[in-house]
Amino acid sequence: MGEDVDDIEVTLLGVGVDLPSGACVMVLGETGEGRRALPIWIGSVEATAIALEQQGVKPARPLTHDLLKDVLGALDRRLEQVRITDLQEGTFYAELVFDGDVRVSARPSDSVALALRVGVPIHAEEGVLSEAGLIIPDEQEDEVEKSREFLDTVSPEDFAGT
């Protein structure tokens, strides 16, 4: 697998609604000893797709991300990782990395929604984390845990109508 040297593995901490603006936000956090969180504002449809997958809810008909997972299986292709690659003028960029080091540009929200369904790692380039990551001080760990607990209680219906 063509893993890039400046990639840091991150995990989805959750999706939620930014209360002042009502916008949906996806928060990625460094794994291991890392202390940075990366908030990325996303659309409500993608937030719902991510929340449904996190909660193990299977819709009656496949969502776009489920369809893409099924197409990959039918074509015998394998998604190996998702990378958050760039931040330009407030817009985040990502890529899907497939077997054979085939790379496809994608939005971070769609990339994470697919990564959750396929079970592949998510990485962010160090430059993106340096520019947009928020350092979580030790004293805020309790607040982070409370935020994770809140995000665990959010339902897809909370995103309807945004």
C-alpha cells in the first residue's frame, strides 16, 4: 500500500451540529499519542450517512456510500485507505486510495462515510493537521469525553431539515 510519509492516522470522533450556525461538523482525532482534533464542516446528507453507519442503522435501500461499497465488491476492487490531503481557502480535500495505488479525489465527508462502511483507515496529512487541527489540552479531556458521549446520543433525525 502506498502510505504517504506525512500521513497521521485519525479516527472519527463523531458528527454533530455546530449550535451557533446549525451547520453539521465531522470531527476527526489523531490516534495514539496525538492530541489534535480536526473539525470539518460537512453537508447534512453526508452527516446523516455517517451517523447512520456509526449507529449501525441499515436503511431500507442502499445510500450512495453503500452503493459505492457494493460496486467496489462487484468489480473486485479494494479501498485501502482514505486520506485528507489538503486545505485550500477553507475547503478540505481528500482522496480514496485503492489497490494498485489508484487514487481518486473525493470530499472528506464522502471519503469518511465510505471508509466506515469498508473498514479502512483514515489518514490526514501533517500539513492539514498543522494548519486546521485544534490541540486538545489535558484539562479538556473530560470535555472531549463529554462531547464524544453527546455525539454518541445524536440521531440521524437531528440532522433532518438543516
